[in-house]
Amino acid sequence: MTPFGHKLREIRAERNITLKDMAKGLGVSSAYLSSIEHGHRGQPSRRFVHRVCQYLNIIWDDAEALEELAIRSDPKVSVNTAGLSPKATYFANCLAEKISTLDDEEIEAMMKVMNQEFDDNLGPSTE
């Protein structure tokens, strides 16, 4: 599941909106919406995120937070280390190899080193 898919599913559940109803309101199939929520589709388009925000009446900071989650929800990340040090390339490859073995605590510790905040809710509330 991607950060965007997780948050979308959370919002939908909080508002008691069925997958079928939301899909219909967005003009997409239930299968497509389900695949977005479960991370089986790539990063959602900006247009799709805007339609979600309109459908759910999400505005301002909450809309920006949802857009940020969408940007950070590409399940097939590529890291270009061309022009960086050999250590950077080595690190990127080690991370790619080991990411599936890291638990949430280890990931949070690494994000703190990168000065990135991590919220268990994957972003601010969109209420």
C-alpha cells in the first residue's frame, strides 16, 4: 500500500463512503480505485488527486498534504546517482536491496537522519 492509497482508504472509511460510490463519483471503476488504494497502480496523476480533493471537499493545506502523499507514492522508485560519490551509489543500492527487511522503527530512524518527518497517519488529517 502506498502513502496516498493508505490515506485515501482511511478518509473513505472515516466518511463511510463505499469504494463503489467513490469510484462512481470520481468517474473511475471500482477496480481502478481499489488498485490505487492498495498500491497496485503507479503514482496517481495530479488530475486524479485534484478530482479526489473535489469529491471529498478537501481544500487548502489538507489538499496540499494529499498531493504531497501522491508525489511520494511511486511504488517503483528510481534513484539516479550519476555524478555522485561512489559511497552514494553504494548506499542507494544497499537501500534498494535491504528496504524490504527494514521495520517501521528503522525506517523512522533513517528518515530522522534525513531530516524528514514521518507521521503514522501519513500526513495531516484531511477533516
